[in-house]
Amino acid sequence: MLMNTETTLKTTDVRENILATGQRIMAGKGFSAVGLNEILATAGVPKGSFYHYFGSKDAFGEALLDHYFEHYLAELDEMLRQPNKTMAERLISYWQKWEENQSFFDCQGKCLAVKLGAEVADLSETMRLALKRGTKGIIDRLAQAIEAGTADGSLSIKGSAHDNAESLYQLWLGASVMVKIGRTTHPFEIAMKTTRQILHLSA
Amino acid sequence: MLMNTETTLKTTDVRENILATGQRIMAGKGFSAVGLNEILATAGVPKGSFYHYFGSKDAFGEALLDHYFEHYLAELDEMLRQPNKTMAERLISYWQKWEENQSFFDCQGKCLAVKLGAEVADLSETMRLALKRGTKGIIDRLAQAIEAGTADGSLSIKGSAHDNAESLYQLWLGASVMVKIGRTTHPFEIAMKTTRQILHLSA
DNA sequence: GTTTGTATTAGACCGGTCGTCTAGAAACGA
DNA sequence: TCGTTTCTAGACGACCGGTCTAATACAAAC
């Protein structure tokens, strides 16, 4: 069957709607604590439709993560392409954005790697692999940016660019968990200080 | 009714048993994904007994975390009191132990701060506060150790001891999440390198 | 040995879980 | 127009969730 444009649009809209709603809810409550019912009721989609678009809750989780990282990486790419800035400045603006998005007051942070990482990695192999793909994408881009930063002279590091990228990502991941636990953004300030130290930027 | 010693022992044993079993299972599957049934069946305690020892699943979670951190902090204290070692060596041995305990092959890591932090912080206020108390205990001890390390000359830092302690804890927390996601201990090697760099230890 | 009172347990309870399934509506091609 | 496929609708089943009440087990007191 060939669908016309309208149908195609509507169909992907429903799917997208379930995905977006699920992302919002699960970013707050986690994976296991949320039932399909809640997502579907909120999205205004009947239960019967769900299994047309997704094979299972597990498969839905995988799609959710892929969908999330796709947008995330696109935004990150844009961030690291900002004109009239040094690579170091671009990187710092990425972490500033992290601070804003992950702060607890606006619906308790939106980063799915932070929220679902530890919970889901031991629970579902497919979701674990989606998480792995996504975080690899982030770290690879950071590594490339750090490499470029050493080239344009705006930062300097000890050891390889990739190792530093991993380390910095770990640092911010952990900081995000601590922000959730403490309900203060102070961990982010600490992480930013350490980040500048590692990249040898002016304090 | 006055209980004799035997009864008292048995009672606390049952409680301890539920706690220990719950810790083992939840360290693997998380909080929401585990039902009381599973814990109680594994522990060999009848379902009806649960509410004699704990007020609710939430209260159980709080007790679980308190119980866990109590042991954790005692072990940490011991670690940081090892004789014939510099403070820097004691700290490094703590993180080496972290690597061992949190590596994925032995029942997927045992650190509850890692496993439950992000999941539970937005779910239950009492559990969040237990997590906050516990992690504060860890960071305070690390800060004190770092302070002592600068005094005995075995390490040196930039900025305050407490800030460095927070940063290092964040780093290792994030590294543990990445270990879960990637099923490699490589993040720990990276974290160790960065740790040595921050504390100005020989590579 | 019976009574008393508490520590502990068994199991019912209701609501929610994921996932299935049947029917029908809607959108297309011929 | 019809026939076919895509999508929607929501009842349904089997099961599991946390919670609570009513009954038991059992030590102490008399």
C-alpha cells in the first residue's frame, strides 16, 4: 500500500507522540516504575495502537533511547559548530547547556543517559546497547572537539583526547546523579571547575 | 512482653535477612523492578511478615540504604586507616577496591549509590535523603583524607580538599554507570588516570 | 493448665501490570 | 464500487503489586 503524505504524517505523528510522551514521563520516573497505560493515556493514544508501532515495552525503550540520542547528537553537533568561537568556548557552552537542562527544577532533568543508565543497563540488553551507541556518539564527538581544541590552541590536555573526553563525560554523568540526590546544582559548579582544570583553561 | 535473648536475636536476624536479600536483589534489578514477593521468597520469609518489620516498601528502601551506607562507611574508615601507608596510597587502594566491587562480572556491581541514585532520587523523598546522608558521609571522609594527604606530602591538589573530594566521587560514580552501559572496566582505568592527575601522583 | 498479651504469619484484597485479541473504522488501489 | 491493508478501539486474561485484617504461635503470669 502506498500512503499519501497526509497519512504518512499522521502515522509518524502518533508514533512520535508516544515516543515524546514516554520520554517526558520516563525521564521523571524511570523505566520500570512507569506503565504503558500512563504513557498512552497521557498521549491520548489507545492501548491497541501501541502494539502496532512497537513490539513490546522493551522494544519501545530501545526506540525511545535511539530517538533521544538522535536529537541529542544533532544538537551537540550544532553546539560544536558555533561560529566565531574557539573550540574551548564551544565545549564550555555545551556543559553550560548541560547544567541548564539537567537542573532539578524543570521536571527533574531530562538526560536519559543519567536517568536510565544504571537502571536499565542490567535489565534489558537491547536498551543497554542503545545506551552504549548513544554515549559512544557523545564521547566520540567530544574527543574530536578536544582534538580540534588542541589544534586551535584554545585548550591543552594531558594524555589522549579520547581518554579526556571519556573522563569528562563520566564526571558530568556523576555530577548529574549527585544533583538529583542533593537537589543542588553545586555538583555542576564543581564539575565545571574540574573541567577547566583538565582542559587547562583560565579558572 | 519481655523478650529473652534468643527471641531478640531471631527477630533482628529476620529483619537483617530481609535487608541483606533485598540489597542483593535490588543492586541487580533496581528498586521499582523488584517486588516484595521476590525478596521475601528468596529470603524465605512469609509475605505477611514484611509489614511487621517495615512500614512500607518506601520505608524498607530507606532502611536498606541506611543499612548499606553504615557498612560502607565502616569499611571506608578502615581503608583510610591502613598502617604503613601514605594517605595517597590509602586513597588509591579505596578506588582499587571500588573497581573490584563494581565490576560487572560479579552480579553486576553492588554499589547502591550507583544503582539506585538516579532512579530513586525523584521517586521517594525519604530514600533521596538517605542517599544524601550516605554520599555526604563518603565525600566528607574523602575530603578529610585528601586534607591529610596534603599534610603528609603524599599528594597535592588545586583548590579545596572538599571540592576535590566531590569531583573525584562524581567521576567514579559516572565511571560506574559507564561500566554498566559498556560492560567494560575501561572507564575505571580512565577514572584512575584522571584521579592520579588531579592528585598529582606519579602516572 | 489456663489465661493473657504480644510477635508473627497466612492469605484475601483490589488495583494495576503487560500483552493479546477481536472488531471495526479509515484510507488506499483498482 | 469493492477489496485490502493500515490503524484504532478497548475489553480481556493471567498475573503480580503493595497493603491490611484476622488468625495463629508462643512466652510469661497466675
